[in-house]
Amino acid sequence: MARVKNQKTGLNELYKTGKGAVYQDDENSCFTLEFMGKLTVFKVYEFLHFKKSIDNINLADLFLNDLGQDLQIIHHKNSDQLFIITLCDLVALKELLSGAKVMLELNSIICSRLSTCTL
């Protein structure tokens, strides 16, 4: 799957859903998350850490929680940025980050296979 490069920003679209997108910036070695009208820039290790922290949120517990809390506050570790999101948006964020991670893995597999192929 070819990635789309935005000529205006120089970012490569890694994965996109109806709720947001993840872009890869090879020049600056970072990722940009577009979600809920916000752009958040992550260094590579920050992106992986953020994804892991989102993955560790147990949705079943949150949906079954009797406290009636529909909002979650998620903090980006190395910035002042907060995400205040509903449980439905949290599901969408998990999907977006998982899709981006799969695309990164797919790109690595393709590059690995191409480098071992002989023409």
C-alpha cells in the first residue's frame, strides 16, 4: 500500500479513519496524531509509549463501571496536552493507533522481503 505524502506539510499518511489520522515524518523522525481536531507530535519512542498506555486501558472495565463516567482524561507524557474523550472516542483512538502500528509493521515486512529478494 502506497503512502500518501501531503505536499503542504511533507507528512506521509500512515493510517486514517473517519475519526483521525496518523502521519509519519521521516525527515524529523516523528509521528503526528490528528485526533479530535488536535495535532499531537510524537517522537518515535513517545508514539510507541502512548500507544502502549492506550492499549493498557481496559475498555470492558470502563463500559461495565457503575459510576456512569463517560469521559476519560488521557495525558501525553512529555507535553501539557490532554485528551478529554468519551469511551466511544477512546475506542476510535485505540483503532487508529492499532491501524498505524500494523501499517508500520507491514512496511517493515515489505522492506525486509524486498531486501532479501534477488532480481
